[in-house]
Amino acid sequence: MTKAIFDWLFPSYCVQCENIINASQGLCDYCLEDLPLFDLSKQTNLLHRPDIVEMFPNCEFEQLFACAFYQPPFEVWLKQLKFNNQIHYKKALQQIIKKQLIQFFNSTPKQPDAFVILPLHKSRFLNRGFNQVSQVWQPCLGNYVPLSNVLVRNKKTQAQSDLSKAKRIKNLKNAFICKEDMSGKIVAIVDDVMTTGATLNAATSALKQAGAKQVWAFTTCLTPI
């Protein structure tokens, strides 16, 4: 009864159509179904899609999961959350991620041994006050508890958005250190947007140096090139 009164007094609205929805949601069911998401039931590993592998030909990780291309409305939601802490977009992104993860795990027999959410450098975390990737993804991973303090971002890098592909790679060289033995494990790394793959490749390199058998990349969106 208390929840019903609260929802009546403070209704929640779909971020797309602005219809009233359950307070635990960010999108109504109609808008969620209408979004241009990747069909992971047909291709769980997006590196096997010809158009995507052409955009990202030098990936060092073995498997790629993403929800959609980095375009409206996802681009707006992610930017508003990351740079303006507009947390009402978090619920919408989580609905999308959960939907895609169910599709992915129902279609692939293998499972990762561990998840690692890509860390921010300490100075960037202190400046921003939160890691938006962790905020969005951690509640979506179910029984998986992401490993913390395993992957350390020991190098303060220039903002990737300002750099060319070649400069991104140079900027991220030796940016990560893995502090644990990952021998024989399939490790899934998580980020919000993959633009060239340089960040995910740098993290992959650190994990493989620590013995990881395979690295899978999980990202909310892919930037179409």
C-alpha cells in the first residue's frame, strides 16, 4: 500500500515516450521492444558479424558483447549519465543490458569465470565521484560479483575522446596492471562504450599477461565507424 501511494504521488515516466511506468523501470515495454538492439540470439559473438569485425579488425579479446550501436537515444543517455550524473537514465540502460544478457546467456554454452569492470584512474574517479560503468552494470550481473582491485589503472591517460585511433593506442600502452593470477580463466571485462577498442585491448593485454585463457569484452554500445 505504501509503495502504491508513493508511486501515485511521485510517478515515474518512460524516458522515451513519457508514459507513466513502474518506478523500477526507465522504459515502458513498448519502447524497450522498439529499440534498435543487436540480435544476440543469431550471433552471440559480435566479432563474427562481418560489419562489426570490419569496424574493429584488431581486437585482442576473443568475444564481444554489446547492446547496440552508440547512436541516439543510447548516446544521449550515456553522455547524460557520465558527464551530468543524470541517474534516471540508469534504469533504462539497465533494462536494456539485462534483456541483452538474458539473450546472450541463453544462446551460448560457455560462461565467463569472472567479470571485471574497467576501473577509472584514481584522480578521474575523485574528480567525477563515481564510476558510471560500475553503477550501471553491477546490478545487471546477477550471481556474478565483479572482481574489484584486480585490474588497476596505474597510468593517468588523456581523455580518449580527444584522440585519433593511433594516439588512443599509444595513450593506453601499459595503462593497466593485473594484480592477481588469472591462469586458465575466461575473464569478462566491462566498459560503457567501445570506440576503437584501444581501452579494451589494453585491459586484455594486462589480463593475458596474468595468465587469462580468454578475455571477453562486454560493452553497452559500439561506436559505428
